[in-house]
Amino acid sequence: PNVCPHGLGHGILEYLGHTNLSEALEKCALTYQPDPIAGCTSGVFMEYNVPLTVSGDALSVSARPLGDPEKPYEPCTDVAEKFRGSCYHELAQWWNQVYGGDFERMGTLCAAAPEEYGNVCFAGIGNVAGPSAHYNTGNAEIICRMMPDGGRDTCLQNAAWAFSSNVGDRAGGKELCERVSPENRERCLTNL
């Protein structure tokens, strides 16, 4: 249900220009977005972090450069508070590229994020874990096991969701849910 608004977010930022991030987010606020993490704002942040470029018949994705290495959370620290959850969620895809797939480092960054955004940050890593692991459950589990204790289950749960929703591999999603701690396993399985 969030696919169309997500695509709209990409288009809004592309239309307004990458220097108009705040304006694009405010335009998204005018759309229907029941989940503050997904939807239009996630499309804006994805487009901002890893824009898709078209050259002739070829499509390519290239991450925006890391400006100040001491500020790995930008632009999340600077956007309006109502958009920060979505921003921290979308950092994982960008970090994956600028840090060369160093998931351990990404987990450390999520653990050091402001407390209210740590969980959505780990969820973003889980979403990236599936495609980064080429949808191999063993490899996705290895990625999520690199997360600090507080982020492992969140990473696994979101990787399971990515398997189920992105490539229709419900069995792979269930297999990842079985690796979630017992207190969170049922919730993981319910969300597939």
C-alpha cells in the first residue's frame, strides 16, 4: 500500500530539486501516509541519499557523498522532527554504499543514534539486509547478527519482511523469524 506514495516521494524531490529537501518533505506531509516511516517521505529520503539517474537507456544509482565524516546522520539531524523517523530508517541504504557494506559499522551507528530513532535505524538495516544478501537467508542472518544486541531482532524481523514482500519468499521470511528471540518471534511471523 505504500508503494505509490513512496514513488511519489521520489518524484517530488526530483521535480523540486535535491537542494529542496525540506520543501519536498512538506509536500509529502500533504499526502496520505499512515505509516510515518514508509510512504512518500521514505521516497524523498531514498531519492536524496541514493538518487536514480537515467542516461539514455541505462539506469544507475549512486550514493550522495559523505560530507562530514563526523556527521553520518545528516540530513536527519536537520529535518523537522516529524520526518526524522523516516530519515533514520532510510540511512541504511545510503550507509551501505558509502561505507562499502560495513554492516558492523552501520549497527554501531544505529546504536549511537538518538534513542528514539535507534529501532527504526535497525529496521532500515533489516530492509537492506535482504537484497544485500541476495535474498539468501543464511547471509541475511549473518548481517543481522552483526548488530548490537538491541538491534538484532529488529534487523531480522525487517529482513524477514523484505524476503516476504520484496521477492515473495514467505518461507525465507519465516526461516528468519525462527531466528528471532522467542519473545519477538510471534510478532515477526504475524507481520509476514
